[in-house]
Amino acid sequence: MIDLHSHTDHSDGSCSPVDLVRLASSAGLRALAITDHDTLSGYDEALRSDLPRSLELIQGIEITCKWNQDNVHLLGYFLSADAGAAFREWLVESHGHRRERNIRLVKRLNELGVDIVLSEVEALGRTMTGRPHFARVLIAKGYARNMADAFSKYLGEHAAGFVERQGPGMAEAIERIRAAGGISSLAHPVRIDFENEAEEKAFLGDMKDAGLEAIEAFHTDHSPADTERFLGFARHFGFAVTGGSDFHGTNKSETRLGVPAVSMEWLARLRALA
Ligand code: AMP
Ligand code: FE
Ligand code: FE
Ligand code: ZN
């Protein structure tokens, strides 16, 4: 069994890279991809540690892209050894957009009467400070009961505190991953808000034309029927298939490493493309 979608504490997971690799190994996984949001530093750190021999560590990333008004997540795998200076500079640029959003978010929350400063949020999230870290501060200070409450009251897309973050379009991110020698895969497609299946298929066709190579058919958020539908789309459009838990440790307690089960075979097919 393998897991091609996981997060460390370099983005919004709760485990350090080393602990995550250990956990994956003791869960009996044969391969684990670290796919932190907009950074390779968790993978880089895991790579420098003593890796268990039974586990193959796969380089990955998850990029937040813009599509219409929506945020759509794009996974990248097997980027060339160091992913290249251009790709890493592009990531650093995105950290600037994140920080700029966070500054505006603090201002907005202050306007709403919340006592919060950027430094206390950044103490939790460092370079990858995001809304989950804001949520933890809001909970600790009694402004929200839990994560869901923090997002529905303050941080979610329909909440009073919401501020937009700049991000790349899908086509740009697909091209950046390709230029870095990687394979792109559409993350948890069930989360994209389509009016109907015709719109979903048109989108997948457009992504195919833009160079998308795979879709994530297996994911914690997918029902068995969703998985079947996405496997069908993969056959129809000629996409490779990826899958994983989207493990975030205690930051998203409904995720478990290696669940749903993903077979080694999909990894072999993906690697054949790289
Ligand atoms: P950011 O990249 O800072 O905008 O934060 C995005 C992260 O916030 C996502 O990766 C999720 O982990 C989390 N998130 C987004 N919406 C919600 C929500 N409604 N409830 C809980 N967590 C959420
Ligand atoms: Fe996340
Ligand atoms: Fe995601
Ligand atoms: Zn993820």
C-alpha cells in the first residue's frame, strides 16, 4: 500500500517530516509522497534524515491555484532532483502572496474586533502561515469554539473576515510543474464546485489540453461512487491516477495514513510518465 498525499508541519500538518516518515513506515506503507502546500522544505528535510529502507519517499507538492472564483489544488510529483531554481523562486514568490494576504487578514480581523497580531500566528506557521494557524489562535483566545467555528465565523470563503490571496491559474501551475520535470495531478476533484457533470467534463477536457497528466481518484473525501466516477474520467481522458489520505495528523483528525488504500500499480504507471 502507498499514500501519495500527505502534509508535514512545514505546511498545515501536525507531524515533523521525520515523524511522518516513521509513522508511514510503521503503518506498513511502501511509498509515501510528501505533498505540502506550496513548499518543498518538508520533503527536503525528510530526505536528509535516516530513511527506513522499506519505504520509498516520493517528492511532491500541492499548489493552490485559481479557477474562476474557486481555489483548486494541484498536486505535483517527481520534480527533477532539486526541482530547479526557477520553480523554487516561483514558490518563494507565492510565500510573498501568502504573507501579504496574512497582513490583510490581521487588519480585517482587527476591524471585526478581534485582538490578534501577525507575530503570534507566524509563531505557529512560520513561512507557511495559513488560515488553520489563524484558527488555532482564534480558538485559544476564545473567539471560536473549534476549527469549523473559526472558519464559519471568521476565515471561510463566506465569512466576514475572508480576504483573497493571489495565486497562479491552473494552466500556469501545470506548466510550472512540467517545466520542473514533474507530473501534475488534480487534487481531490470532488471539492471543485461544478454545476453539473457536463461542466465537470468540460473542465477536465480543458485541463487535459493545458497538460494535466493525472487526477486524484482515491482520497479521504471521495465516496466509493466518487472514486468510480473519477476512475472513469481518467480512462475517458487518458489521465494517470493518483490517490492518498491527505494526512494532516491531529490538524485534520479524520485523515489516516494509508486510507483509502492505494495500490503500488498506480505509482508504477505514474513513474512511467516521469
Ligand atoms: P490558506 O492556504 O491559508 O488559505 O488556508 C487553506 C487551508 O485552510 C486548507 O488547506 C484547509 O486545511 C483549511 N481550510 C479551508 N477551509 C476550511 C474550512 N471550512 N474548515 C476547516 N479548514 C479549512
Ligand atoms: Fe491542507
Ligand atoms: Fe488540498
Ligand atoms: Zn493536501
